[in-house]
Amino acid sequence: MSFFDSESRHSLRMLYLGGRLFSRSCSSQAQQHKPLVRKTFFGPNAKDGIVHRLCKEKKFKEAMDILCDQKRLRDAIRLLDRIERPSALVYSTLLQFCLKQRDLGAGKMVHAHMGKAGFLPGVVISNRLIDLYTKCDSLVDAQKTFDEMPHRDLCSWNTMISGYAKAGRLSNARRLFDEMPERDNFSWTAMMSGYVRHDMPREAIGLFRMMQMLEISMLNKFTFSSALAAAAAIPCLRLGKEIHGHILRLELESDEVVWSALSDMYGKCGSVEEAKHIFDRMMDRDVVTWTAMIDRYFGDGRIEKGFMLFSELMYSRIRPNEFTFAGVLNACADHSTEEVGKQVHGYMMRSGFDPFSFAASALVHMYSKCGNMESAERVFKGMAHPDLVSWTSLIVGFSQNGLSGEAIKYFDMLLESGIRPDHVTFVGVLSACTHAGLIDKGLEYFHSITEQHGLTHTPDHYACIVDLLARSGRFKKAEEIISTMPMKPDRFLWASLLGGCRIHGSMELAKRASKELFEIEPENPATYITMANMYATAGMWDEVTKIRKIMEDRGVVKKPGFSWTQIERKQHIFLVGDTSHPKSNEIHEFLLVISKRMKEEGYVPDTNFVLHDVEEEQKEQNLAYHSEKLAVAYAILSTSPGTPIKVYKNLRTCVDCHTAIKFISKIMARKIIVRDSNRFHCFENGICSCGDYW
């Protein structure tokens, strides 16, 4: 029994009632009935009645249209059995709705009915089937339909090539491309863009060269855009400039698509000023173009330029979108410019941005990276339905700021919310366990990744758990986990193991870890410095000399450490022993005075890691003017008593500076936040949030 038979009486009654009410609504005395009329006359039950009437009158095409409009595609397809000989128009219409709804199953039902009805699809319907199958990732069915076509047109070939290219099946796409009897712009562009999208830019350039030789008349804005994208992906500025020359000769430079591709190419090839030159000449710049140019400055490390361009955008007629905000906020996070981040936050609030967008997640990330977890948590709590990215940003933020308990609390809340954590979330909670030395909890989370959450351990998970075990001196367990890894240990894992060896003075295991690191990344100075520090602590000065000689022979240069602090929106940068700052004399004098008070309180300089075999007094002198101490001293001198201060360092803070800043925070009654390359340290009243475990 069809669905029409089961509901026909009710539907006809509704149709009759709807008609009567509609007639009454036309009179001035029945205005109050209009809402009821709309609901009844145009409602689904009334439409069922209309469909039933149309079927009675054998107007199946019209009935199908109504059902398809109601997204009742399967019901519409069932009507095919009631049509004696469905026409090409009927099949084409149904396939169009299948394509619109991306309903592969419904499309297969229509295709199967064609075979059952003995209908031979022509080129247009076959092309529509191929289009449906490729867009629903059913390439086997698409190829079968293509192979069964007695006649194919350009659209048939192009649809198959585009489908294979988008799916990454580039060998299949290229085979069809080479077999084509003729090609058009779309054929070339689909193949080239497929190569670019799947990291084969040189193959895309090869096609571009072929096109130049064979069919130069077909070169247009889309093929040039694909070629420029390939040059950007390599990246090769010389090639990009060559393509730019062809564009100029063909007078295509004024096209907005080409403008955008040119600017993108120059930006990705490291010629940001040339990208800006293209940007400045564009006639019609939209928010996407502005955002891309701002991001290029940030990607090139030209932060001030990026912020200045964002400021220009704010005063233009173009309104920033969430992608613009997210890019600027991520730059603020990466470069610890919280003041700029706060200004962006204020603008977002005034302009009524969507608090549920991923720009809100970028806010959480920005405040977390700037050490302001109160604001990060406040933004998070203002989100009605935070997504996984927001949860993860908050958890990682608490972990990096030494608030492991909060990180674990929010991770447990995430599990209770029903949102599934991903591998990045687990990196955050495992790092929290590492920073707090929570071995059992960390192992519990590590095992739950596969046993409870059905995820696969990543190299990052192994690096985290080895870091936790090595810092705790559990080297046997760490080696056991390393030996059972399904993948080869990476540099992060060996660096974690080496860090634990440094803490506990495990020289033999350190030699093994450093040997692996020397093979993986012989150019990284961190491994050499760590081993030299360990040898210096052990008094093995000959080994320190050997390390220095190896570094010299291999051209490895120690990355210079520097620290900075922001006072009244201006950054002040300090190197070790720096005397270039205008207030250097005051800074050095302050450190001399505070050093005496620190020693009175019990401070003993830690000279173990001074890499020179010199007298103890000289070692203390070398430690006295480390960059973070200079930055802390300047921040104290430049702010009123009791004001919290923030200092940032590009490398891991040394043991002596960590101890010294604890004493300074107590003596000066200051909250001092130091962000090094690993995490945040919050010093207050002589205690650090890391618990001296970092």
C-alpha cells in the first residue's frame, strides 16, 4: 500500500478545509484566520492532498516536484513505478535533486530504475550521474557509468578528471586527461589544481609548460592562478615572476582572481613587499584579500607591519570577519602582545561578533599564551556551546601556565560534556601531568587514549609520557615504553629523555639520547649545549672542550638567548650582559643591590652550568646579568610597587635565574610571570607555580 492510500482521506479533508479557509480569508471579515490559513492550506498535510490529486490525474512530474521541494526524495522516486515510460526530463529532475541533497543512495535508486525500465541514458543524464557519483565520493560507480557511455562530450571527461583530481587519485585523472580527444580550459585547470592541492606543484608546472606549447590560446585567469599557486607551493620566486611576465603580456593582470593569486605567490615566496605592492594596486579589495595580506606579514615575522595593516582595515569601509580576528589574535599569542589582543577583543565586542565563532577560540588561545588565564577562562565561560578547539585551548593554556589541577579539571569536564577529545587535547592533559609530576594520573590518561577513546597513540603522546617518566627519574619505565613503540622515536621524544637525564644526572642514558639527536638533527645547538652543561656539572671539562670543537667543526652556533618586557606598549629587549639599554647603569646597580639582599635571605648562585673552567667568583659574575634578570630588573624599576610584571624569554630559563627570580619576587613583594620556551612560571612570595619542576 502506498503512502497516498494510507493518508488519502485525511489529506483530502485537509485540502478541503484549507480551500474553505483560504476562500474565507479573502473577505475582510476573516482577517483573524490568516495565520491558520497559512498553516493549514500550505502545510505538509495539504500538500499530500495536492500530490494525491496530481497522481490521480497522472501528473506525476508535478507531484514529484512537490515531494522533492519537501525533501521527500525517496517518496518522489517511488512514483517512478507508477509512470509507464518515465521521460528523460523526469530522470534528470530527480538526479538534480539527488545532487542538490548529496543523496548517493537516492541517486543509485534512480539509476537502477533506468536499467529496470529499459531506459538508455543520453549524454546529459549520464553526465549528471557521473557528477553525482564523483561528488559523493563513489568513483567506482562514476567510472563504470563513464565506461558504459557510447558517446561522451567534454563535460563527461572533465567531470571524471575533476572528481579524480579532487579525491587525490591523480594517476587516474592524468590517464583520462592524456586520453582526451580534445581539451578546454577546464580540463587543464582541473588537472593543474589537483596537482597543487595534493602537493605535486612541479607536475602542475609541467602541465603549464605543455599548455604553453600546445594550446597557448586557452591560457586564462584560472590556468594562470593554478600556475601561480604551484609556484607558491614549491616555492620558487623566479618561476612566479616568469608567470607574472606572461600575465602582463596577455594583459590579464587587472583581473581580481589573478591579482589575488599574484599577491599570494609573492607572499609565500618570501617577497612580502612585492605582495603588498600588488595588494595596493588592487581596485576591489574585499575582507578575504585584506586578511590574506595581514597574515602574510605575520607569517614573515613582520608583526608591526601586520598590526598596522589591520589598523588600516579597521578604518576602511571593509568590516573584518572572524578569520581576520583569528589571524591577528594568533599573532598576538605567538608574540605575547596582550595589549594589542585586548584592543582586538574590545573591537570584537563593540562590533557584535559571534561569541560562538572560532574567533572566540582564538581569544582563549591568545589570553592563555599571554599568561592571562583569568581572561581566557572568562571568554570560555561566555561561550554557550564551546567546541573541542576551545576546550583544548583552555586545557593547554592551564597546562602551560603551571595550573595542572585546572587543566585536569577542565579535561574531566570535557569528557562529561560528551565531546570526544582528540590527540591534541591529550597532549595538553599529559603535559599538565608532566608539569605537576603526576605519574599515575599521566599513565592512566596515556592508556585511556587507546583503551577508552579508540584513538591511536601519536609520537607526541609518547614524547609526553617519556617526558613525565624521565623527569621523575623513572628511566626503566621510560625505556620500556620506547622499546614497545610502533613507530620510530622522533626528536621530541629523545629530547624529552635527555631533559630528564639532565635533571637526574644520568650520564650514560644521556649519551644514548644525544647520539640519536645528533643523527636526527645535527644542526640543533640545544643537544650540544645540554651535553656540555652535564659535562660541566660533572667537572668533565675535557668533554666540554670536545663538544665545543664538534660544534665549531659542524658550524653549529648557539642560539643567542634574549628576554623582553613590555612597558607602556613598548617592548624592551635584553641580551645577556646587555649594556645597550638607556637605563643599563640603573639596571646593573639594582641587580648588585638585590643580589646582596638575596644572599642574606639564603640565595646561593647555581654555577653548575657555567661552561667555563674558571674561578667560582667569575662564574657568579657570568650569571649575574642573564637576560631574564635584566628584563625583570628593568620592569621593577619602571613600574609602581606591587604591580605584577611579565617577562618573556626565547629559550628555557636557566636554573640559577629561576632560583634568583623566586627570591626577587619575595623581597620586592611582586608577582613575576616569566614565559620561557617551554611554559609559564608564575613567581609569587618566593614560590614558583611550576613547583621547581620544569
